[in-house]
Amino acid sequence: MTRSADEASTRNRPGLAMALVVALFLASSAVGACSAQDGSRTGGDTHRPSGTTPTSPAASAASTDAGTPAPTGSVKPSSTAAGGRLTLAELAQHPCRAINDGDARKSKLWIFVDGRQPNWDAKSCQWGARGGLVTFTPYTSTDQTKAEKFKHLTRKNISGHRALLGSSTDHGRETYVLFVSVGRKQSFRLMVLPWGEDVPGPDAPTLATKFAKAILSHLR
């Protein structure tokens, strides 16, 4: 049986699948090194990536986008505790619980690769979403929005919380960082590495803000 051109294009989406495959590979290498550093400056060149183990196999990214189950070894976001809220200290132990199943629906995060902890930081979690690769890192004893080295970043207010937004460029690839204060000497960081210009999705600052609002909505 033959399929129409439209049907074949819709199901295979070669351009999008290939873009995601390449993006995941590049993102895994860049974000691993970027997240190991705290420095970030708008338009700066502070992150110097070194090779790291890819976050998700490229083939898994393509199959997930095609509608097949998430890759083996990924951490399926679980429902939060009774009342739907967790402390930042609890998220430091289980960072992938920062985003749950409901977040993807309510906030329209369009997560297609389930959260998983990268091998370079057990207290971080990464998700593949429309718009970019998102990495969450909690700081249980430091409010990074008050750090002198980040005072040059753009000030934001997200759901009543003080936040700082900035970006850095390395080898032509721009990474965005968002710090959000969640209390006295506590904060979390979201880093977004965009997939690329030809891949659909929100821009990186918008994606980071959406994730931040979702995390704050059930943080206690």
C-alpha cells in the first residue's frame, strides 16, 4: 500500500528528526561543560565546553519525537508528594522531580525527552523540550541572584521571585541562563541550549521562564 506525500511527510518529518538528532548530540557536549561553571554574561564568551558523554543517544531522540517510548535509562517525572509540593532540598536529591507529568500539559512545555540526571552532576536534571535542551540545578545554600559576579545580568520577576537572565556565546552557539531566587540563601538555575533556527519552538528566554514558573508552582 502506498501513502500520500502529505502522510509520509507528517509521519517521518525527516528535517525535524534530523535537526533534533544533531542538536541533542551538540547540546550534550556543550551543556555538560557549561553547567560545571557558574559564570555567564550577556553576549560574553565565558563557557569553554569540553567533551562529555551525550545526555541522550541521538537515536533515542529521533524515536521519541516519532512517538515511541522514552529512551531506556531516562527518569520518568513522577508525581510530587502529597499536596504536590517539594522543598528545594528534596529536589537536590531528586532533581528530575522538579517537573512532573502535569507540568507538560498545564504549562505546555512540550517535553519529548523525559528528565534524566547527567553524569557530570547528580544534582541536575535535563529535559528535551520544544525550543531547546533544558538543565535544572538547585542551590540549597546560595542565592545566586545576589552574587556579585552575576549583577550584570538582566533582572526579571517570575511569579513574584527575583530572577536574573543572561546568555553566553561559544563557537557560535548561544546558551541562556536563568537564576531564580526561592528564599533566603536558596535559588535554582535553568540553562537552555536552543536546538537551532530551523527547529520549531519558543525562544530560549521564553522556554526558561515557562520551566521556572512550572517549578515554582509546586515548590515549598
